[in-house]
Amino acid sequence: MKKKIAVNWEKLSNDQLLQVRIMDLDLQISGSALETATQRLHQELEARGICFRPPCYLADEWLCPDREPIIGIPFCLAHPRLKSIEIEMMYEAEGGNQTDCMKLLRHECGHAINYAYKLYTRTRWRELFGCFSTRYSDSYRYQPYSRRFVVHLDDHYAQAHPDEDFAETFAVWLSPENQWQQKYAKWPALQKLVYVDSLMKRIGPHPPIVTARSSPPWAARRMRSTLASYYERKRNQLGWEFKGYYDDSLKKVFSTEPKNEKDVRAAKILRKYKRSIVEHLAKWTGHRKFDLHKLINRITVRCESLDLYAADDLREIIGVTTFLATIACGTGRKISQGKI
């Protein structure tokens, strides 16, 4: 078994850095930009009269372990160099800016509060949010215009599971910028927010009845894999959900540089004909227009990132539509459940 060794990794090249084990990075929240974010979260809890401060630790992703009141934050956010590596390898760093980081912290805090006080065992909690023991699924069907759920994270995440519904409701309630009384005044979701408001006033002054274990799962300080192995595994696990999954196919459909003076950016063509393409795809595939719009938006963003070009003519539009129909049919159940 290899021992943890000290590495002056900040001076390494990217290729060299990818060969360093994550545990050898010796990362900490203290002294990083994350410390300011966690302090802000604690201040928001204090302002709401909640004495519990969920501990935070560096993990492989955003998480709150099942029924453990502790918040895991992606280790890549603890250092700007690692955040840039994350963006290079995964095309994004989830929670990489202050706004998104706080949104995710509030969401995970909702889970932590739920577990710390075992709120999910309460009868009224189950009446409003559902059965906590409902099985999680890799995908979920959501109603994009439903007013029975708050809207906080992307993809209408409150509709994924009763536990997520509570966490999202708590996050909206906690956010000082969110005037939930006015925004949700005519929504059925308001009764959930009113319940959270009343419940937090009752339990806030009291210490939690559950505390987190000292060695939480998926901690960065115990990750023996190298950064390279970690990202290879992460890409494989995401599969088609990985933002670069369609890159090779896109480069075959479009070109990486203009072939003649009539060629324009592929993203421009997708935006220009999106409505017509969606109409045809909805008819051929049976998928909802809402989900097809999201699919085309995602492909458009990748075309921009890859700087791809195409001719603005009928043959090209037919080719693009056929390609998108193949994706829509290939992802089948996933896209129909709102996971594209």
C-alpha cells in the first residue's frame, strides 16, 4: 500500500499533475475560496435562527451522504488550478462560480438539516413531500411547468425524489435573495415553503439529534486514484450524459473549418432552424418538444465550443435533422424522462 507523500504539485505541468494521486494534493477548505462560501452559508443559517452548522468536507462531487448531516464539496473547487483542470477534462466545473456554489450549498444543506433532525419521519413532511423511502432512479419524469414544486437547480430537480423536493424547498426558503412569499404566492408549492418556515422556527434553536461520522464516504483525502484515472472513470460513468460524448459524431456531421465562403457556424444553423427541426423530430420520435429543445440547445453549445461549420442549405439541414433524430431515438427513455 502506497503511503501518502508530499507533492509540490502547483508547479507541475497539466500532464504531470494528472498523474498525481488525489490524496497527495493535500487539499483543505480552510484558506480556499470555499471557506468564504461555507462561512456565508453559516451566516444565512444564523440569520434564520438555526443553530446547527452542517460540517463540510472535500469529496469527489456535490453530495450529502444518505441520512448523514454533512456536506461534500467537489475537491476541484478548493484550488483554481484544479478547477481549470476540471473544466478542461469535463467542460465545466459544477459550482465553479459564487452564485452556483451557494445554490448547491443551500441544496445540500437542506439534505443535512433533513437528516440532522430526522424530519423525513414526520407525518406532515410525508404528506407534503412524499415517502422518503421511495427508490431513487437514474432518470425521472418531470413536468416542466408544474407549480407544485419550487424551481432552484436545473432540470426541475425538486421533482426527482421527495428528499430532493425538500432540499430544493429549503434552499429557496434559505436564500436571502429569494422573495419566496411573493414569487410563489399563487403556487401550490407555497404550502411547502410555509411548512419549512414554520418548522425551522420550531427546531432551529435546538441541537441536531443526529451527527455525522468522523470519516465520511468519498472523501478526497482518502482517494488513491490519480487525477487521470479519476477523470477517465468519471467520463465512463457519465456515458452519453458527458458533455463531450457526441464530439466525434459532431465532427463527422460538421466540419472543423469553413470549406467555402457559404459555410457558416454550425451553431448558427441549429439556432436558425431549431423550431422547424423540433417540429419534425416531435412528429417522428414522439418525444416532447420541451425535451427536444433542450437536446438541440446542448448540441448547439458543443458546436460552439468545438468551433464547427456547415453549409446553410437543404442537404445540410436534412443531415443535421437525421443526426438529431438518431440521438433522440438512441437515448430513448432517457430523453422522454427529461434527462437530456
